[in-house]
Amino acid sequence: MFEREMADVAKAMVAPGKGILAADESGGTIKKRFDGIGVESTAESRRAYREMLFTTPKLGEHVSGVILYDETLRQSTRDGVPFAELLKKNGILPGIKVDTGAKNLAGAPGETVTEGLDGLRERLAEYRKLGAVFAKWRAVITIGAGIPSRYCIEANAHALARYAALCQEAGIVPIVEPEVLMDGDHTIERCYEVTEDTLVTVFTELHRQRVDVERAVLKPSMVISGKSCPQQAGVQPVAAATVRCLKRSVPGLLPGIVFLSGGQSDELATAHLNAMNAMGVSLPWPLSFSYGRALQQPALKAWKGQAGNVAAAQKALYHRARMNGAASLGKYRAEMEKEALAA
């Protein structure tokens, strides 16, 4: 019943020159962000911050959708307009984070599995009524001594596929997010091995559970050196390894891929995305972005919880969205950062 609608939404999510703003921080995560700027995390301060983000002029030029948190989907602007309605009016698709977080995986020290399947069918039906047209579920894969185990990869792939199947049943496009963490001293070669294994396992499980990949979007991590690795791979090697890994692991019928930033700096995440799109390699799917901190951090620092700083914060957000929009087309240049500051 929802097939055509989901196909249209998935295509719109990865429209040329656009990506997704991840504004789905949990209560604990946004408290840490607010602590960093000296702002108390309350329902009202979170609402005001999200309103600042979502009312950014011309944001829809480079942002196709926004991932919301449960609280945020239920909130409204000061004028009483529900955020989902506001976004739709501005040509931006509202989405919702539906997992309840990564928890320790029994019998697997140092590894986690994402929870949130209980009651998900009912929650998805409610989220659709509230205006959400896509959803997100994040699985976490850690690289370390003797890990990840096959048990961990398969458990997370199974949960991702169950989530995706329930989304499509409800007429909601699933974003499938298997994140291989940057934490650790692993090399880019080790990251490649784990990322390929994870992606192949995830798509095998999606097929087993009858998920239509033509109505889903992938949100992977990039193939990158661990944060503590003495040998940090440069922008071009990261781009080449990531594209090669995706071509070997991801079905060509997928509508598109939106990367997570995974703790990269704002400009590095943009540079990596641009390098992939500027390689001149023929790809079956568009490569874009679904960044949280790498889009929001400059705006958060400019905002500082002050109404008088809203315009400056929105300018910072729009700038990062525009830079990443250019990167999704392979048209970003580092000089554009300075040009924008001078403007």
C-alpha cells in the first residue's frame, strides 16, 4: 500500500546536493552538548535550540530531511506549529530515531547490541500519525582485541533487519545505520575488513527478512583509521577505501547512501565526502551526508542559548549545510570555507 510513497520519500532523501541533518540526540547526549556551552538542558532550552535549527532560512536548499528525537517530534515552535509540520512546509522531510540505544551484548565483553524492538510496531504507527516519513536505527560495531565477533555482527544485523521490516510495514522508510566506531588504534585496513564484513552481513539479513532495499537508505561509517592509530590515512585513501568497500558490499538498487560523521571534525567530514564524489568513479547510488555534530557544532557554539545569537547560529548551520551539499556533488573546495567567512 505504501510502496510508491516510500520510493518517493527515499529518492527525496538523497536528492542531488542535499543531505540529512541528524538532530536526534538523546537526553544524555544533548545535555553534554549544552554543558559545553554553559546552557542547562531543559525541555524548553532543547525546544528553543531545535527551533533555531529548523527555522534556518534556506535550509531546505541543502537539507532534505531531519532526524528527530521522540521529544522533538512532539514539540512545536513558540507560535505553536509542530516541528514536523514546520519542516514539511519548508520542503524538508521529518524523520524519527526509534532505537533505544546500544546495550551490553550478553556473553560478549566489550560489544553491544541495539535495543528497541519491543513495541516498535505500535510506536511506528504513532510516529507516522505525528508526521514522520522515515526512521533511523543505529547499530554499533567496536574494533578491538579479538572483536568484533561474528556473534555481535550477526546480532546487530538481525535487529537492523527486523527494525527495517517493521518500518516498511508501517509505510516508513528505514535508514539502516551500522556504525563501525572510530575509537581504537586500528589501521584503515582493519577498518575496511570489519566494515565490509558488517555491510555484507547486514544486507544478507535484510534480504532474509524481506526488506525491500529499493525503499531504504544506508547510513554507514567511512573506512577510516582508528582515532588512536599512529598512521592516519589521508583524505584520498579514505575516499578510495570507502568507495571500494561500498561497491563490493551494497546492492546497486539501493536509492542512496548518507554517511555519518562519526566524530570527524566538521571540515574533514566534508572533505572526505567530497573526495568520494570527485573521484570520477561511476556509482549506482548517490553518496551524501547525514551528519549531527559535524553540521550542528558551529551553530551550537554561536547560539550559546541566547536569542540574540539565533541569526549567527543559523548562518553557521546554513554554511555547513551548503559546504556538505557541495561535497555531495564533488564540488567542494577548502577555499570555500574562507570565502564564506569573508562574505
